[in-house]
Amino acid sequence: MEIIRTLLLKLEQMEMDPGSMRGLSCYRDELKIEGVTGEAIGHHLEMMIDAGLIHVDKGRMINGHEIYFQRVSWQGHEFIASIRDQEVWKQTKEVARKGGVEAIAAVWDIAKAIGKAELKRRTGLDI
């Protein structure tokens, strides 16, 4: 999940004109993550595509190691919003680890629950 979070945050920062695409390789600096192989990055990108977190031109993917990135999806932005705060992310990882959870949907549910608890703690709002 740490790789997916890192990739989503990197992709979110890429400025793109509406309707444009950007060719990205798992082996170039824009997607590199220290200590993570290009193959692992490619695998995680494929999972992110399958989960609907990012939009790519699937007709132009090359062996899962190069993608033509279009944009982070609405669902991807919602996921990022849930896990952006470092404290919420730290708590989310701990709860997921204790529960043996690795599925994106389950981690997202955990993050949302922790985020709501943090919001209540910080503001007193109960949503």
C-alpha cells in the first residue's frame, strides 16, 4: 500500500492539460521509488488501473512497464484525500497490519474511518 500511496501522490502532482497523455516508464525518475524495482512499480500501476484509481491509454501500454498516463480518476483523488495526512496514513497502516488487510477497498475504508475520527477529535464535528 505504501507504493500505491507514493505513486498516487506522484501522479497527482503531474500537471496535465485536459485530454492529454504522458508517457511514463517504471524505470525513469518520475516514477522511481527508492528501494523499489521497476517491475514492482509496474505491477502496482497495473493494480491501480484495475482498481480504477488512474486512467491510462490501455491500448498503448508496453509490457506493464510503460504507461500513457491520462489522469488520476475521481476515485483516485478520493483515495488520496483519505490517506494524504501522514498521521491518518500511519494509523491506517497500523490498523490494516493488525487486521491482516491489504485490499485497497478495505484500506480505504479504514482510512476514511480514521479520518472521520481525526476530524471529530480536531473539530468536534461528528459526521
